[in-house]
Amino acid sequence: MSSKRYYQEIPAGEVDPGKRLAAERALAHVEGRLGLPHIVIRWVREISETTFNLADSLAEVDKASQALGMVAGGRPDYSVKKPTAFIDEGGFGGKVHPISRQDAIYVNADQPESRICFIVGHECKHLADHRVGYRPYTPEKAKAMEGRADNFGREVEGELRGG
Ligand SMILES: [Zn+2]
């Protein structure tokens, strides 16, 4: 049985306000600690494989009909993109986009509020690593990088718990 899980970006307005507040508060703290300004928090939610595939097909249909000039006004509009989506083995609390979004972290909106601070710290540490060009070419380096991100996440959690 596959352990693949599917996620799709959702508007911040759909996220529990307590979680958003916890995330923004953690981000403000982390930006100062890491000297990383202008990070954007994006939110994802788990979706079914069926919904994931459907969104893919709909995006293709949209693109095709627009290319044929079937939209009002008859001019193709290539601005329609499918929403950012991830497939992950086993699921995740947070993610940084592997290539295109070096200024964003993705947080799983289904995680409990008590985890949000750690996730933001962890993912921002990855962004900091990426920005200085760090690439974990070996499993050992990847493991060390995860360890550093975990440590930083716990530090941030501790620093913010006091108030
Ligand atoms: Zn990580």
C-alpha cells in the first residue's frame, strides 16, 4: 500500500486564526534571529488523491480552452495556473519549495496549533541554509541539516513560550 499523501495550497483566510497568529508571531521572531526578511507563510491542506488528480486535469482543460481563444474576449490567458501542490511520502508538517519559492515556507494547516511555532522555525532554518547555497549532497549531510532545523525549531519554541 502506498503511503503517498497529497496536499494543496489554500488561502490563508481558510486557516484557523489561532494558527495563523502563532505562525506570524513565530515568523517575526525567526526573521530577526536568522536575518531573513520577507519570508511569506503559505498554507496547505491534505486532499484526497482523487481531488489532486482532478485539480490537475481541470488546470489542463482551462489551459487548453484558453489557448483556443474560448474565453470571453477571445484572447488566451496563460495566467491560470494549477495551485501549488505536493505529494509526500508519509505526510509533513511544513515544507520549503524545492525550487521556485525561496522566499516562502509551506505550513500544513491541519497540524495542531502547538506545533506551528516549531514548524515555522524548522522550515525557516532550511531557507537560511538554502540562501547560503547549502546543498545536502549526501544522506549524512541531509540528516545533519534536518538535525539543525529541528534544533532551531525547538529553540524558537522555547524562546516564544515565555511570552
Ligand atoms: Zn526539514
